[in-house]
Amino acid sequence: MTDPSGKQEALEKFATFINPQRVRVMKAAGLDIIESRRSGPWVWDEDGTKYLDCFTSAGSFNVGRRNPRIVAAAHAAVDSLDNGNFLLCSRPKAELAERLAELTPGALSCTMFGTGGGEAIDFAIKLARGATGRPRIISTVNGYHGHTGFALSAGGRASFRDPFEPLMAEFAQVPFGDLQAVEEALDERTAAVLLEPIQGEGGIVCSPPGYLAGVRAACDRAGALLILDEIQTGLGRTGAWWACEHDGVTPDVMTTAKSLGGSLVPISATVFTEELREFLIPSPFIHLSTFGGSDLACAVALEVLAVIEDTGLVEHAAAMGELLFAGLGSIAAAHPDVITEVRGRGLMAGIQYAEDSLGPRMSYHLARQGVLAIYSGNQPAVMRLMPTLIIEQPEIEFLLGAMERAITDLKSGGGPEESAPSRPRRRPARATAG
Amino acid sequence: MADWDELSEALGDYTLTCNGNERLRKMQRDWSRNLHFVCSDNELTFSMDVDRGEILSTPSGHVGVPDIVVTTHSEIFCDMFWGDLNPVQKYLRGEITVQGSQEDVMRLDAISAVIWPDV
């Protein structure tokens, strides 16, 4: 086989030095893409195929891929900064923390930086336990908060947790959206309730009306904190700066990450109230991160926030989301045997398929139509569509057209080409007649 | 259409291949599942009891409560258990359906990949 782009060589190296099964699974699903050029809402495979990126690393590219303003800010930062000494006070850290205090709701005003979402959740839980003196953390079934120690303990997917038991003690999960279950679980030992306003990995499950407000009130009654994980839902994704703003609810602690790095740098932030910051006053070095909130990353993140604000990206996401949901609704109505529900908010859409295998199969067929979309980790029957927020009407129309064609291909019985073993068949010849 | 004798022969070979593969046994030591299989063309059914990666039995009929239910044509089952086809390709073509967790679906494919890396 010719390999003019060298893509196969890259896949073979990945298989050899990282994990062959990941390559096999992605190849079978038509997603054996080696990202090459990336620009705005698009990404190109090394073989030249162009895709509309509707996965965006689970919502990490809100401002688009290699947004020119972000790239310029990164270049400028590299010209004058480096990561910085993590123990020293830092101008970029201070300025980014100030902007986050301005942009987050209510009394959220203080920040601890990290490198990724899991680290942000880990600190949020440490802060909750430290500040309240209580051990118990309540999270939700099918919730997702990352793969690090505390975050994994709070995760709602047993298959991620089970091989590593025993994890942290005093974690409990309740069904998402069930206010009574939260109220019953809360007790005098509960430090915090940890939630995503919209479950992402769990299959784009929106919190029912009144749920977040009810949880907020229940936490207040129990003296527990409310931690909202806005890592996928924040920074304009749902048509508001933060998804909790749709419900008028302010948490005690909020986490953000992914798109904060503008598709270029790793950074996360845990934002909390001044009241909770009191716990850190006598112990200002109790939680440290060498690369968390590096000067380079903070400089980039400041520009990300500026781009979102200057370009009206939050309002744009809401408008494009309306187009997307209208189109997806029509497609669902035409194909009830394939799509049973479309849900979400802004540009965070979940397509509920009729059965589990349709998630992977539609990923394959959409890839063939030039759309990169991947089903939810915790709910394979749900496809997440989380395009960049800079997406415009023509790209929404492209996505909807691709979805129609992919369903047609699915119904026609298409799928991956079948490969024959490179060796003789093992099945005895006498048994091959059908 | 394959009959039970053919399926049984294929299952016997699959069991020997899996249980005789030390790498697979070590890799699968955390995996205990009860699998049910349904032949969509002739309504034959059978089960597979896997305990910590070891296939203990593959009886005819459905035994116990399943963790995973796999449905396809009897010929596809035979070819799959003999290692003559890539099951994930059949799955993505909608020719094999699996009721169960996504982790278990991936686990089944990983088993095939380990014992038949050339498929």
C-alpha cells in the first residue's frame, strides 16, 4: 500500500509505542485520522481529507482551531515569557484570575490554576473538604469529572473506577436530575455536591427545570457546598458564559478548563468564593502545581476570554445553536427509527439514537461525509455535537446535510469494508456452506 | 446456515485458543461475564461463562442472567469464533448487535485482536 502522506507510518508508530487497540478501534470506526492542518471549525487528516470538527476534543476549541488572535497572543507570550516559577507571584496569573472573577457569577472571585480539568476538580474537592471539615462528596451517576484521584472517585462510570479500587472514601453517586435523591443523600458529613449543569460524557443530559436551584437550596440547608463542573459547558458553549446562568444559580466553586487554553495550551481554573479562600490563608502553599496557570498559558487564556467577549461569541453560539437544533429536529422527525431525541443547549447537542451500536456506526458514516463526531463515552447511543463556537450558518447547513446523507448510508446497510485474514481460513471447509 | 454441531466445533476451538493464550488470560483476569448468543437465522442460542478471563463453558441454550447479549447470523458466529472475520467491522455494518456496556463491546474486540492479530 502506498503511503504518500506518511499517515500509515504514524498510525503504526502509535500502535507500537502507545496502544494498538486504540488504533484498531479508531480505524474500524473510520476515525483513524492523524490531524494535520487545523483552521477555524475545520481539521484536515494527513491524507488530505477535510472534516468539520464537531468533537473539538470534548469542547476544547470554542474559539476555533488556531484562532489567529490566539496564535498571535501565544507567539507574543513565547517571545517574552516562559512557564514562570510556580512559587512566585505572577502578573499573568493575577490578571487572568481578575478576569475570571469578573466573568463568573455571584461571589466567585478567587482562583487556583491547574493544567487540566481533572486537576481543577481535584482541587475543588480538596477545597470543599478542607474548608468545611467534612469528608463526604455527592456526585451523579454517569457524571464525568476526569481521571485523576479525587475526580475519578467522583466519576459516575464504574468501568473507569473499578480497576483502581479502593479509591477515595466517602464518595457517593445519586441519579442526575433527581432532586429528592440529592436531598436524601445530603447530611451533616457532606462537604459538597458536585454536578455538571449538563452532563457531557453522560450523553448531553440537561438538568431539569428547577433542579440546579433545588440542589443549591438543599446544599444551603445542609451546610454543604455546591461545586459546578463547567469544563465542557462553560465559556459560551451553551449560549451563556456559564451554563448555570440559564438557571440563575451560583455555585460556591466552579471549574473551567478545555477551551480556556484556546486549543493551544493546557490550563484549568477552579474559581471559588472569598469565604472559602479563608481556608488557604494560613496554608497558602497547601496546593501547588508546577505548570498549572503557567505564565504562557495565562497569557493565552486572557486572549481567549477577550476573543469570546469582543466577538460576541456567547450570543453567536446561542444563535447558531437555534439553527442547529431546528435542523436536527427536522432530521429526527424524518428518521424516528434512527434518532429518538435531540437535546442540549446552545452548541452542545446530543443526538439520542435508537440503540447503542448506532453511536459508533453513525460516527463512521459521518466521517465518510466529512464530519468528525464521536459518541458519548458513558452513553454510546448518544452522539455529542460540540462544534467550535465560531461556526457559521453554511457550516451548520453542511453538518445537517452530512447527517442526512449519513443516515441514508446507514439505512442502506453500508459500513466499513471487510478485511480478510492474511492467512488461510481456519474454519474447516466442510462447515462453510450456508 | 450453521447448525449446532458447527457452532459447537467453532466454540470449542475458540475456547482452546482463548484459554491457551497466556497473554490474553493475564489481560482478562479482571473480566468475568455471562454472555448469551442468539443466531438470528435459525434461532439457535448458546451461552458462554467467563470467569476471570477463563472460558469455563459454552452450553447450548441460555444459562443464567446475561451481562452481554450478542446476536447475528449463525455463519457469522462460526467465522468469528474461528477467527476468520473482524467482528468490529460486522458490528459497524450492523450485522452483529450487542446488548451490553460499551466497555464489554470493546473488550470482545480486544480479545479477537489479541488471539487473531492478523484479522
